[in-house]
Amino acid sequence: MLDATNGPGGTVIDSPRAAGADLAVPVPVPALRPVGFPGRCARALVSPGARLSLLLALLAGAGACVLFFEPQRLLTHGWPPQLGGVAAAVVFAVAYGLCTVAFVPRPLLNLAAGALFGSQLGLATSLAGTVLGAGLAFGLGRVLGQDALRPLLRGRWLKAADEQLSRHGFRSMLAARLFPGVPFWAANYCAAVSRMRWWPFLLATAVGSVPNTAAYAVAGARASAPTSPAFVIAMAGIAVPALVGSVVAWRKRHHLRGR
């Protein structure tokens, strides 16, 4: 639309200035990013290196807490008398999960669960704590460590192992859980650095941990009678998964060498 004005002699003319003003298109203004020292600090705090440092600090603090509180005293002093029944099992399962994140060996915790709660409830409590601890470690490693550690996967073996975990998550984690020689915490954080999904990881952890956990729970429950058939069968249950895991590891060794 043009702006009409009166020229000399009463002639009506259009004003180009008004026409240009009507046709002007608004230009979007980009959002300003924080600059200066606060902005640099904010970017540094969310960087992959800072998150990895936080993960290492958390793990170091958890390990220090384990050394201070000494959870292995459960095997010698027993469970506090204030707790009993299902409430004690729930508290133990939560403590179990936190202890596995802090590198406490699972066989020690499984023996304690069997000694405190018996074979059946001890097994259920240990499995709940196992899945909880694995999920906590996987989440911490995925959120705080994956972005910083994935660029370091440059070697042939590291790349092959990462591809195996990423493409065959359930099968690979099931083999790792059945093989007692693989540390629980190492499998958790290696899976977190890979591209393995949550559900295959948790399901393989729950299924693969049953034989070994049951064997240790029964051994803990029957530790007072080491010559009983149940105790002997439990010891065999500890050895058989180790043999199966060794066979799987041997086959995977040839598979990785071929890459």
C-alpha cells in the first residue's frame, strides 16, 4: 500500500518511503549465548572430561565408604537386630546394589545374603541387588563416561569388543555374567561405554546371574554343614558356570582374532 500525498498543483503522488516501510520483513535476532567467565565455566562443567572426572570422584568416594564401613562384617556380626523379615531384605538389596557400584565383590555379598536370609530369600535379595547395582553402574557410566571414553576405542581389539557389545548386547552380557572370571563392575562400565541398550543389559544381567548367585546363596545358607549334599551341589554350581563361560570366551577369542 502506497502513501498518497499532495504534490504541486494538487496532484496526488505516492510516497516510496511509506511503500518500503510496509514491505519490510522482520529479521530474526539470534539468541545470545553466555559469554565471559560464567559461560566458560558452564561449558566446562558439562564437558565430557568434567563428567568423567565426576564419575571417577564418585567411584573413589564409594570405595572409601566401603573401606570405612566394612560391609564384610555382616558375615561375622550378622544383621542388626532392629530389622527383620521383608524390610531387612529390602534394605539389604539396596545396600547390595550400592556396594557393587563401589567394587565390593558379589560372591561376598551373596554368601552374606544366604547366611542372613536363607537360600530362597537370599537368592531373591541378591538378584534384586545385582540388577539394581548393575543399573546404577550402567547409568553412571553412560551419562558421565561414555562421551569421554568412546573416542579412546581405537585399537583393533577394543573396536571389536565394542562392536560385539553394541550389536549383540544380550548374548554378550549373558556370557559375561555366566563367566565368573569377568569382574561385575568391569562388565557394567564396558557395557555403558558401548552402545548397548538398557533392556538387553538388565535382562541379561538378571538371567545370567541366577546360577552363580544361587550357588553362593546356598553355600552361605549351608556353610555350617560343609559336607551336606546341598553345599556340595552349590560348589558344583559355582564351577559349572565357570566352565561354560570359558568355552564361550574361547570361541569369542577366535571370532575377535578374525577381525
